[in-house]
Amino acid sequence: MLAAHRPDSVRTHWPLSRDVTLLLLLFYLLGGIILLIEVGPWETFREVVVNGVLVAAWLAATHHILRHEPMRPLPPLRRPRLELVWSLVVLALALLAVTNAYGQWLALPRRSHLLIIYLGIALLFFGLRYPPATWGLRWPTRRGWQALGAVVLLNVGIGIVRALLPAGEQQGTVGVDLAGQMVDAAALLSLLFSLLLGAALPEELLLRVMLQPRLAHYTGISWAIFFQAFFFAFGHIPQKLLGNELTLSLTLAYTLLLGNGLIAGYLWRRERSLPMLVLLHLFAFPRFG
């Protein structure tokens, strides 16, 4: 264990351990310092302060809603060490495939990382004969729906705040901003379908459904949420470095600002619902403004 793990019921106002929370604050501080030096104060304020408030509000609000809701259990892991190693191997291979897709060094299909993820997940769950509940094939509870609604509404509220603020000094899109892509209903549906199969479903299956429970077996839940959130941010480095053509220092800064992976990991811990994770990914992870 990296830290003593207390039950969620003891943490009445905040779902993560003190050690993890302090490390997250350090990450945001370092990311903010880099952004302030490399870009400017408004980009730092928007990305560190505003988005940091959003992440904190997400975690506090969902924990308040769900803290008395019984957690849905998962079946015991069959081969914990082997499954963790396999999960990390699949993650590494998928990341290499994504990097190659941006760099175009080898003649591989552009979506080869999706084949790696889906095949790797299927081999683990079907090979070890896990039941459907392990995949999260169930709807959220009533309070789960309330938590999801709170996350989406908070994201919309922060989007309005961001739209009213002066634009950041950084040029180009760093994350996912749907504001300029919602041309009409057909374009929006096409975009959502692409996000569903190309990002939401494979990323949630790999990081939350497969990796997080196997990390938690060895580290405790708070550190497992932190590590999978870090891997989630780390997996977007090729997009930032090669796709958005950011400098290495800026790529590091944005990678340190963990956010989406934290709320997804916490909600998976509480609800064990893959549909909830997919809806979260589609309607809360993109930023508007």
C-alpha cells in the first residue's frame, strides 16, 4: 500500500486521501508555473484556476450526492498480478500506436490503437470468464443519475465563465472544445458518434473498467484513481506534442493538470456503470468556450 486507505464513508466532504490531494495540488502548482512563464497569466488562470475549481466542484458535489449510496461491488480478481501487467501492456501498446498515428513513422492503420484496446480488453475479460457486471453493463442508480447531471451542469457553468473571461494567450485548441464544431444537428451527431467509438468507449473500458480495479488491488482506491487519471492525461501527450505541436514544456504543463480522469475514476468506483462513464465522457469532458 502506498498510503493507508480509509473507507469513503469517513471522508465526509472529499473523496480522495490527503496524500493524493496534496500531490494533485503540487501538480497544478507546477503546471501553473510553467504556463505562467511560457504563455501568460490568462491562460494560467483559465487552465489552472478555473478548470481546477471545476474538478474540485465535480469531486465534492458527486461525493456529497453519493456518499451514502452503497457502492456496487465487483467480482474478485482472478489473477491480480497478471491482469495488472496485461492492462499496462495493452495501455503501452495503444499509446505507441497513437504516437505512430500522429508521427506516421510506420504504415499502420490510423485507428490501430482501437483494435489493440478492444482486443486486449476482450482477451482479459472473456479469457478469465468475468461476468457482465465486471464490464459495468448496468445503468446508474437514481443518485448516480443525479451525480452525472451535476457534473454536466457544472461543466456548462464553467463553460459560461470561460466564455466571459479574456481569451488565453495560447493559440490553437489544447483540449476538446465543441463550441466551434456544432454547426448543425447532423454534424453534432456525427461528432458524438465518432467520440463514442473512437474515444469514450475504448478509453473508459481500458482505464476505468480494466486498469483501475487492478491498480486498486495493490495501491488502494485513492491512488488507483490518481494513477489511472495520470495515465489518461499521459495518453494525450501525442495529441498535444505532435497534433497540436506544443512545446515539450507546455505539453508537460497541460499533462500535469489532471481533471477528467479523476471524476471518471471516482464515479466508476461508486457506480460501476459503463453507460454512465460513456455519457460522462461525451457530455462533461469537452469544454465549451
